[in-house]
Amino acid sequence: QVQLVESGGGLVQPGGSLRLSCTVSGSNFNTQDMNWYRQAPGNQREWVAYITTGGWTDYTSSVKGRFTVSRDNAKSTVYLQMNDLKPEDTASYYCYIPPDSWGQGTQVTVSS
């Protein structure tokens, strides 16, 4: 059974940075494209970023230039480096492997 465990969330001031991690077990991580999603209270879950097995990345427009997704296959871990955080980035962040494997989420709160 695939398990995804996120970490690294917290409270940060606007303009600050956080790095989220998602460690995967029970799956051949090296063969998986990895996604990050987020969900703010009252909103639908939205796609944020993804990285292919070959390292190709893409981002939703609102985070381009501020967020960077990367992966360490030796550690079965995907990262989301978030810089210049804004209050609108406040959400629970989830990693996801299609079709139906989600982590439990990690909370990011951007507030002064």
C-alpha cells in the first residue's frame, strides 16, 4: 500500500519561505510523477505543481517564479520550496500520486 507523508508546514510571515517534504513508501518512487495540491478552507483542492520522473516541472500560474518542486529519488522524497509566500498561499498542502494516493497534508499559514 502506498503511503505519502508530508512535513514542513508552519506559520510564516508574508515574504517568508518554507520547504515542504513528501516521503513515499510502498511504491517504486523512481517511476512516479509527483504532484502537489493545496486546499484552503471553503475552497476546492487545486493543483500547484508537479515533477515527472525525468525532472520536468510545471506550476500553476499563481506560484510560478516563487515555488520550486524537486525530487530526491534516493530518499523517495519530493520537495516544494516556497519563497515569497503570500497570505493567499495559506492552505493545507498535499502530495499526490495518481490515481488515488494522497498524503494527510501539512498546514501552511502565511500571516503577520
